[in-house]
Amino acid sequence: MMKTTRSGGRKAIALSVACALMLPMAAMPDQAHAQSRAKKSTREAQLESRVSQLEQQLAELKAMIQEQKTATSQATATAQAAQSQAQQTDEKVAKVEKTVAAVPAKPTFTSAPGVSVALHGFINANAFSQSKAFTYGNGANAEYPIPGQGGRVNDSLSGVDIRNTRFWLDFTGAKFNENWAGSGRIEMDFFGGFNGTGPYSQQQPTPRLRQAYMDLANASTGTTFRIGQMWDLMFPLEYVPQSLSHIAFPLGYGTGMIGWRYPGIMVMQELNHGSEGVKWRFDLGVFEGSWNGPGLTTNYLTAGNAGFKPQVEARITAKGSNWQVFGSTHYSKLDLHGVDGQTVTPIKSNIKSTAYEVGGMWMPGNFIVKGAVYTGTAIAQIFGDLSQFGDIKDKGGFLQVGYKFTPNWSLYGTLAASKPNENDVLRWRAANAPGLLKNRQQALSLQYTAGAYDFSVEWLHSNLNSTTANGLGRQKTSANEVTLNGNYRF
């Protein structure tokens, strides 16, 4: 019995041990299956995320394609509209051209074949008031006071002057040969005097020829020949003081500025033609001789003083980006026996006329500075010596400084002076006439510019030293001029 019990207990223990050993083995397949399912879920989630990204990118590509289709459609529509409008415009132009062609042409100006003609100029008006009468005239050609007392010399006067009004014709396009091209200019203003002395003459100023010349230019060599009447090389044409009242007779003219217009021939040569940097030019001119007594100065009462020796002048000019300078010289020989050689000459029979001049212009920023100085002998014919003819030494010059406050407003101040040698003046002084010894001129101008229009108010003051009419005494004369000016350029 005990043996049986022990045998059964042993079997139960063995069965229990076997079950315990079998439990882990039974659980292992379930755990592996669970791990496999977890890995599968992770991969599916990654795939789903990637699919979502691809779907989003696809949607964006579809939107971009749609936008491009829309833009293409709009561009096509715009191009079609532009083409339609262009066709309509072409049709209108064709109709206008057909209409114009049907109208008979009316010639407005004719010239030589291939020549272009341009009309330029300005209309100028000045209202002026003066304290005294001036030399060269009153109004726009007033420069310095008439010396002495008495009569209208002391009287104040006022008026309106339009004689500065000027026009010119420029001719271009003519051909001389394969290398030389031609051009020319005719220029006129209204300082030729008045049409008589009656009550209506002041409103009828006479036209005056200023310049009339032809040019022959070689573009490959930078050489130009000028033939006709032109400014001589002592006149500082590019440096003339700015003024709206004194244009034909500039500020300082005859009292610090010299030069005049003469018939002659001039050659202008660019010294460094075609190169960069400072531009150099040399001018050489030969002009008709000129003088005005003592001595016979007419040629059978016609053609002025054509019998005098020619005037020879030279000038060299250098131009930079905002500056330029020049130097000029003048020479002529005067035979005071006159054209027929019979005039008595109590002082001298022959005079050498010489002059030297330097000047320039500088434009730093809104400033502009221009001026010139000279010295010479017997240069009344080019407005030196205060226009006193004789073997008289003279020195003088002018300076103008301007400042542009705005694109419209500017202010200019000008100084000019001439001082002939006193002993020479006394020796050559005309009988019963004051000898002019020195003049100083000052001027201020406030100018407004808008487009082609210019307006200004200007003030001129002059102090003149002179002898009395008998040459023994000395006197001073001063005068003022105030002008209101308008100018229209075309």
C-alpha cells in the first residue's frame, strides 16, 4: 500500500515538472508573433506617411500646372489683343498716309540738294531806366556814361528796347568733296539804327548783319576753314558775361572786353584730334584792316576802310571737363597817310597795333566763373582804349561769378575795367573833346529760367575818369542803369 502511494506521488511530481517545462515553450510562438505584428505596423505607418507626402507633392504639382495654364491663357489673350490693336493702328496710319498723300505738298523752304537749314534765335525785350546818357547808346547798348555836364548828359531817361532780338540760319550738309563738308551761318539783329528820326522811328529799328560765313571742315583731321564775316580771335566768344539786357553789347564791352567782327579767313585746327583728355585747338585768322582817324580812313567814300593792312591774330585753347582757358594775340600795321597816301600826319605816320589776351572759364558745381585780361597798344578798332583811336597803350579785363541756387534761379556779379595810358590819351585826344582815362563797371543780375524763357532784373553802375574838353582839367562821371528783361529762345 505504501509502495503504491509513493509510486503515485512520484508520477504526480514528474507530471508537474514536465508541465512547468512545457509552459515557456508554449508561450514563445505567441511572443514572436506579437513582435512580427509590431514590425509590420511600423512599416505600414512609414509607407502611409510616404504616400501622404507624395500625394501632397502631386497636389502641388497639379496646382503649379494649373497656374501655368492660366498664365499662358492670359498671355495668349494679351498677345491676341495687342496684335488686334496693332492691326487697327496700322489701318489708321495707312488711312492718314493716304489722306496726306492726297493733299498737294506746299513747299515751305527750299535750299541746295542735301543741305539742311535750321532757324534759331531769341526774342528779347528790356524796360530800362538810366540816370545819364551812355556811350554806344542807351538801353541795351549802354556801357559807360558820356563824360561831362550839361544838356541830356545829366538827364535821366527810360524806355523799352527790343534791339537785342536776334535770329540766324545755320546751313549744314553741303559736300565740298569726299573729305570736306560744308556749312555756314547768317546772323542778324536790330542794332542797325532807327528808321529815321521822326515820331515813329523808335518803333522801327533797322536790321543789322552780324555774321555771314561759310565753313569747310574735314572730320578726319579736325581741320576747319572759315571764310566770311565772323568774330575775330580777340573776342572771348565762349566767355561772354551772362546778361539778358546786354547781349549784343555785353557787360564790360569796350571797358574790359575787346574784339569785333570782321570779314576774313580763319583756320581752326584740333591739335590732339581724336584723343582723350584735354582738348587743344589752335586758330589762326587774317581779317580786314580797320581804323578811324586821324588819317584818311575811307576808300573813295565806299567800302569803309578796306585800304588798311590786314589784322593777323592767333589763339590757342585748352578744354577740360569743367574748365577751359585761352590765349590770344593780335597784330596789324596802320599807315595813317590814308588810302591815297596824301593825308598829313602831324603825330606819327605809322602805328603798330598789338595786343595780348588770356582768359578762361571754370564751372565747379553750381558756380560759374569766367573772365579775361588784356594789354595792348592802338587797339581802338577792336574796342580797346575806350574806343579812342591813336597810338594809345591800354590794359583791362573783366570777371563774372555766377551761382545757380535752384534749376530756375541764379545770380551773377560782374566787374570790368579799362585804363588807357594818360599821356597817350592826351597826345592823341581829339580837339575839343574829353579824353577818357579810366572806367570801372559793376553789374548784378538776378535771373529766373523756365524752359525756353528767361527773366531777370539787372543793375549796372559805371564810374568814368576823363579830362575836360580842353584837356587841362579832370572830372569824374558816374551813372546807373536798371533793367527788367524778358527773353524767349527758339
